[in-house]
Amino acid sequence: MANREERGDGVMSARRTERLLNLVICLLATRRYLSKEQIRASVEQYASCQTEDAFERMFERDKDELREMGIPLETGSNSAWFTDEVGYRIDRDRYALPEVAFDPEEMAILGLAARVWQTASLAEAGSGALLKLKASGVEPDESSLVGIEPRIRATEPAFLPLLHAKQVRRPVSFAYRKPGEREPMRRHIEPWGLRQRRGRWYLVGHDRDREAVRVFRLGRISGTVRADGPDGSVVIPPDVDLDSLVDRYTPTAPAGVAKLHIKSEGGQGLRRRAMSAVPTEDGWDEVMVTYWDEESFADELAQYGPDVVAVDPPEVKDTLMARLKLLAEWPA
């Protein structure tokens, strides 16, 4: 049976976020490699695992998720003599971002986005992780943790309305365009939960028209998300496994490798997961990055504006150009 915290319940989702934050704090708090035993003793949710197998499964999922987020998780050893004792840490230099400046309008948008998170409980959990790390004999460097905050990337306009509908258990309707279809269709959904995969958000719910469970990518929702019933009328099955449902919907392997030209010091999110980066000329680098589908990837590239140019393959380049054309034609 899947662990309860990986399911659709909002409290369980918060616990999962706390665990990932604790793990990042542990791995950033010291330049030493931490053994699995030290990590398990320091992160509360790992310490509560009843069996070694349960801890191993949870830890492997979390490592994959951190790497998907672009966090530079390293493996290595603290001893030149006993290299078979594997430990883990986060490379601080690669994790740190250069100074970023925002104009007043951008700051206002960031302020609104920050309200999605209630961080008090996460801060308390993070402090507990540091105390346990000290108790295990590892002296953390807390200066390296300045500025760590949970972040949520939700550029899709449908995210907040769907999050609220899920919280109040309200049915919704929206126009949805399936891959390969030119025109969207109206869907009537009982929302069960939201999940993120490789930078994109997905809604899992019961499709009233088809009387079946369905997964929807938020980027394919167009127009306004409308209420389609009273609050409290959605019943979320107690044993639903949202993560498994989304995993069945999303690709299991990358679609390909894209060649990008990125301005020096720009495109940090892309650089973190790049396969290679080679300086070219005039302050640009040629960077090779894997992508999972051209539409999602083009949406991501468009956010970097003139700092990123798609060179190859043609489908990524063409999709990005179409995105940028739409942005240019958008009314001011």
C-alpha cells in the first residue's frame, strides 16, 4: 500500500514538503558527506519509518525529486581510504543563484505567489532537523542556509482556482485541449488533488462526463475555471494514490536533447540540469538539455526571454517561436 503522505490529502502533502525541506537543510548544512544513517536520524519523517525498506524507498523517491528540481545532489566519501562508504551532500556553489533584481510589478507578483505557502510549520521542522544533525555529531554551518524558502512554481492561471476548489471540495468545469486537438472541450471535474512533475502541474479528479478518473495538465486548460456545484460535494476516495495516477499519465523517459544558446550568467535553471555547456562567442554558451515534451519545454524556455535561444531540434525551436509570437501579440 502506498504511504499515506504521498496521497491527495492536503495535510499529507504538507508533510511531504516538510520532509523535502528537511532533507535539503541537512544536505546543505555541512560540507561533509552525510551517510544514510545520519540523514535518517536527522530527518523526522525518515526516523519514523518502521522498516529499512520503507526508508530506502522514500529516500530514493526524494533524491529523484530533488534532482528533478535542479538541486545539485552529490554522492561521495569523506575518506580517501574508505571510498565504499557512500554519503550525500548538496554542492553549495552550484546551488547558489546569482543576484537577481526585480522591478516593482514583478515584486508584486512574487508577493502574491508567496501567499500560497504558510511557512511557519516548515521553519519549525527545519530547526528540528538542524538540532538532530548536531546531536549526531555533525556541526552544521547555518550561514549556508540563509534564504532557503519553499518555492512553488505555478505559472498556469488555473492553479489557484483549482487549488481552492480542491480545498473546499467543489466541482469545477473548464475548457481543455487534448494533444492533437485544435479546439478545447468543456470538462466537468470533481478535483481530488494537484501534483507536479518536471516543472508542470497536473490535476487528478473524477470526470463526470466520462464517469472515470482522469489526469489533466494545467497548461492545456484555457479560459476560466468555473464552479460547477456546491462546496463540500466532492468526495475524495480515501485510498486514491494521486502520484501513481500522474506517473501513469506522464512520460517515463525524455523525448530528446535540445541544443540551446544561453547568455553567460543566464538561464540558471537550465544550466543546473544541463548535460554539457560550452562557451561559444560574444558572451553565449552552447548548452545541451534533455526535455520531456516540446510544449512544456517551450513554455519553460519562453520564461527566459532573450537570454535563451533554441537551436535544435526543429520541433522545439518552432514551438518556442510560436509561444513567443503569441506573447508578442498579447494585448498590453
